[in-house]
Amino acid sequence: MTWKGFWEGIASLFENVLFKPYDWLTSIQFDSWWLANIVSWIFLTIGAVAFIYWLMKLKDFNENTESTYTFDENP
């Protein structure tokens, strides 16, 4: 197997398997812009929720006053 065959295999996987749902969505004629972009809105919502969760965890970490050092701080 060559590198060219490897990359063509990955391209074939995406084109013939992973993008089939998108091909199905493009074959449907939507009247609404919102409905036509539903997949984008789902990903945007998931990303926003993950970002807010991440920021809350960062806030908790910054407010934590517990020492995590493994050596004696006062020699």
C-alpha cells in the first residue's frame, strides 16, 4: 500500500460513507433557511454548550485555593 492509496482510501471513506446523510439532505428542497441549516445549528448549539461548560470549569479551577504542590512550600 502506498501513501497515495492510503489518502485515496480516506477520501473514499468520507465521500462514500460519512457524507451520505449530507447528500440526502441536499436532495430535499427546503422552503425555510432555518430548516436547511439544521445540522449547522445543532453543531453550533453543541459547541456553545461545551464552551460554557469549559468556562465554568476554568472558573472553578481558578477559585480553588487548595494547594496542589508535592513539595514543602515552607522549607
